[in-house]
Amino acid sequence: MLNDEIRELLDKISSQTRRNYNHLLHDLNLHVGQDNLLCKLWREDGLTQVELCNKLNCEAPTVTNMVKALEKKGLIIRRKDYNDKRITRIFLTDAGKDLEAPVNEKWRKQQDRLLTDITLDERMLLRRLLIQMEANLF
Amino acid sequence: MLNDEIRELLDKISSQTRRNYNHLLHDLNLHVGQDNLLCKLWREDGLTQVELCNKLNCEAPTVTNMVKALEKKGLIIRRKDYNDKRITRIFLTDAGKDLEAPVNEKWRKQQDRLLTDITLDERMLLRRLLIQMEANLF
DNA sequence: AAGTTATAGTTAGGTCACTAATATTTTAGA
DNA sequence: TCTAAAATATTAGTGACCTAACTATAACTT
């Protein structure tokens, strides 16, 4: 059935995309997901963990563990907020900042590959449909 | 940029879909991914682990662990192949068979929700684009 | 027939997700 | 003011993924 096919295609595409992207990131000693967290910090440094939760659309413990891993790699540092001692703010180190360009290049590469042979008109339509689907999820 | 947006939408849709579906499956005491393995067995019982790897598009250790978990729940049993002793074949128990209908119902529900307000024509076009994208991945 | 190569599966160790339970700090209400 | 509730983050435990390294069996190869 058509609907089943679409769901299966979506599953396949997302899992394979993740796998491929993970391979690309391996050269940079990063794991898929970590690049995403760094990406939020490149846009806005010093975010709290709760803010990261929201932006990454995942739960608090996931952020705790990812932050721990990235800190061990020396890409970020954690600093307690002075005014509210419950809050930990996450800051990029120089090493973390240096990854922005290479990660973006990998991302772009992956991106372009995915949309090969799809015209601009089709991409615009595709976006419209995906926006509708995303809205349906909530 | 358009391409970025499409990738981000795909990521969001797939992760949220997974999350939602996982919640639905929770009622059946199943984890997302496990239903997929069972699904292959409903179509063809007694598959080997390698066959499951290929059909599920995942690695051997993943299957080993999933099979272990499903066996512990009493949904499948593992049986050594008589002719080739390297091979383990996986068979459904009655409990495993009984899950087919309820899981399909959850799947259908999730499906329909995702494609709400998308016309038949649009779905056909969407499928075409997704097939193209899937092909681009390899 | 003996030794090499290929195949099937497991174990160990890692990451990304989740939930449930906990400690700590802050805020708000009686 | 003092206590209850809310917010922030962590720990513990689980499962789906992965790679690398291993065991066991089967199939070639010379």
C-alpha cells in the first residue's frame, strides 16, 4: 500500500543517512548527534543544558551524557551560572570552534548527495509536504 | 537554504516518528525496532540472523542483541540449523504470532496520522521523490 | 588431506536515545 | 518566614545502533 511504502522509504532514508553521515564524521573524530549539539553552540555559545534539550529535541540525560563526552574530547567546557547555581552553561573551546568549517563541509556534501537529480521545483514541493508531515506529528 | 531545510525536516520527522511510535508500542511491551524484526518473521518464519540483518538493514551484533531480548520476552525461539551448524534460525512463538494484529493496528494509526491532509496525488509524487532520494544514498 | 579463506554468530566496548529516581537550588504560597 | 512546589542537572538502568575482535563451522585450494 502507498502509505506503507512512504513510511518504509522514510525509515530507510533516515537510517541510511544517519549511517552515511556517521562515517563522514568519523574522520573528524565525531559521532552523529555530537555535530548537532556543536552546531547549536556555533550559532549561540553559552547555552544552558535545558536550552540544548529544547533545541536538540531530546531529554535532559541525553544532553548530560553528550556534554560529558564532548568535554572529554576537549571541544567544550561547562561553567556554572553565577546567578542561578542550578544552571550549567556550555561553552566552546577553540578546538570546538575549529570544527565548524569541516563539519559544515561534510554536511553540505551529504545534503547535495541526497538531493541529486531532484529539481528546484520538486524540492520546494517536497519541503511543503515535509512541513505538513512534521505538523501532523504533534 | 532550501536543502538544509529539507534535511532538517527529514531528521525531525524521523526522530519524532520514532519517538511517537515507541510510545504506541509501549502498550504492547515492545520497543521500536523489535516490531520490525517480528514483522519480517510474520512474513517468513524461521529466518536466519544474517537474513534478518539484510532485511533490517543493520549489523550482526544488533540482531544478536535484539534476538536475545525478544527471546527473553518469550516472543521467539532460536533453533540451530541441522545441516549447517553455523546457522541459527529464528522462529515465532504463539505469543509472538499473537502480536501481529495489534502491532499492525498501531502502525496503521501512526501512518495515517503522518499523512493527514496530503492528497493522493501528492503522496504519489512524494513516493517518487523518496525513491529517488533513497537511490542517491548508495 | 591440510591449510587457507569465507561465513555465521557472539562478546566487548562505545554512542545516542529513553524513563525513573535523586540531589540541589530557586521560587512561590500559606 | 517557612514550607511546598518547580526547575536544573545527574545517576542508574535499558535498548537500538555501531565497530573491532573473537569462536566455530563450512567450503575451497593446492
